[in-house]
Amino acid sequence: MSDNQIDGTPNEAGALPAPWHQCSLLSLAEDSPLDCSPDQAKVQPLPAAAQEKVQPLPAAAQEAADLPASSLASDALTAPALPPVTTSPPTGLAPVPAPQPFSAQSCRLADPRPAAHSLVCPRILLIIDTETTGLDIEQDRCIELGAILFSVPDRAVLSQVSVLFPCERNPAEAINHIPAALTSRFSNWREGLTLFSAMAAEADAVLAHNAAFDRVWFGHGLLPGLDLPWICSMDDLRWPAGRGLKPRPSLRDLALAYGIPVWAAHRALTDCIYLAQVLERCDNLESLLEKGLLPRHTYRAQVSYEERHLAKAAGFRWNEALSGAWSRTLSEEEVSDLPFPVQRIEDAQCVA
């Protein structure tokens, strides 16, 4: 039997099948097409327009076409099997989770200084202030929180919130003018903290005046921790010399230096408003904030008793962070501008 026959098996009628020929697609475009059917029917030539569109096979495809059928069958037997395709009926969308109750322990208190390589000017600031019943974090508590979300590029307030926390007594009422009875008249402090947490989620950094005092209350009691870098507008920002401010200005002096009238004091949101209005009028705000985020260390002023006025004028405090010495927290850039030598002090040597 010829190689072009299917096999040597008789059909149902007992006769061998008629011979057939392999056909190449390329042969269809030739002038003399091959006979491909068992009855020897002639294949009609392609029209001239169709012949022009026939492209020769690529080399790789031509090699595959020239392989014997047995080789192709062998390759098919040895090819790895594909995994079965499985389908599952479509499911509905997952239900929207219900709002979770506020938890003050859900956040950790961040390091107040970011890594040096990550220093960039914050675009959104969370300006905060607190009022408390005293100075002892173990015995006293925060009774008021004020916060403003501030856009640095736009020099504009985005949102603000003020929250009173219930307390039975307020030994600091003479300072903050918040009667303890006033704090118990409303019970919406949870909603206020929820809004505060949403504002904090949008912020790049926290700004506070005397941040060392405010920061310790977050992550303690009812206030959540803030996983953000902190900037102190009293200690970390070097306000322009032309404003006539001391190295560590009070919030009142800072507001007046920028032409902002001081109409009240010692309420949390009021103090935040003063600070936001200062930022609105500050031309070099981006530069101030970038330098305010620089890593800082505590330094001891190496001055004699007769030179103590130099340390005081530079914002150093006596017997504060370091017992029996003039000290201040500074960046390396600020240290290089001092008119007297200083010694860096490790944190373990500083008094609380």
C-alpha cells in the first residue's frame, strides 16, 4: 500500500479505501494544484486577487509543516497535560462591614522624629492642642482636645473639631476655664474622636505649640496614639528674625508678631486657630517645616556664669532637661550657628 493511503484495513464493504494525497496550503496558490479528493476531483485555482494575499510561511512554521505525522503525534503524547479548567458559580458582592466602635488603643505612639532620608515638607498638617486637669499623666487627664486639618500648599483650613471629655473634677479650672460640670452635659465625645481619627489619617505630620506637653497624652487614657512625626512650633521652628520673637516664643507672642489679635486663650480649639492663622501668613512655611523635621538631640551649653545670658538668649533652659545646666534640643544645623560651644548629651543623662 502507498504511504498516502490511510492504512491497510478494509472498510465495512470489504474493500480497501481509495488513495488520497496530502495537500499543502502553499500548493493551492500554485498554477497546477494537486488532486486531494478520493474521486480525483480537481481543485480550482485561486483568483489572482487572492493569490496576491497569500504569504509564505515563516521558517519555523515551514519546519513544522515538513515534520512527518508520526513525529507530531509523538510530540503530542509527550507534551505536558494542562490542568483542567474549573469554573464556579459567581458569588455576590461581599457585604459592607459595619462601622467599628472607636478604640483608643488601636494606634501606637510614633517616634516624633522621622528618619533623615524620609524628610519632605508635609502637605497636610494636623494642628492640635489639649487642655488637662494637671501636669501628672498618671494622676490627671485630658479634658479637651482641639484639632485643625491644615493644607500647607493652599494655606487653608480643611476641617476642625473640638471635643470635651467628661470629668468629675478639674483642678486646673482657673487656667483653662472649663468647669467639670460642663464636661458632662454632652456625651458625643466618641463621635468627636471618630472625626479626629479620620482627620489624623489624612495628615502627614502633627504640629503643636509646646508639643512636648501635648504629645504624652496621646496613646494614654481616651486619646488614640498618633503614628505621625511631630513638629513643635515653639522649639523646632525658627521664625524669621524680622518678627522680633524670642527663640522659644509663646503662642500669644507668635500670634501678635503676625498681626493676629488675641481674643481668648487656654481653650484647645482657640489655640489651634491662632496657630493656623500664623501659618496662613507665613511666606517661607515649607522651608520652616522641612527644617523642623530634622533629627534633634539635647545639648549642654558650655558657658561660664558670666556668659549665661548667651545661653538664655539662644533659647537654652536652666535645670530643665539637664539638672544644673543650660540645655536645649537642637538640630546639627542649628548647633553650627551658636556663638558658644556645646556638648551633646545622651537621652539617658537628661532628667524627665
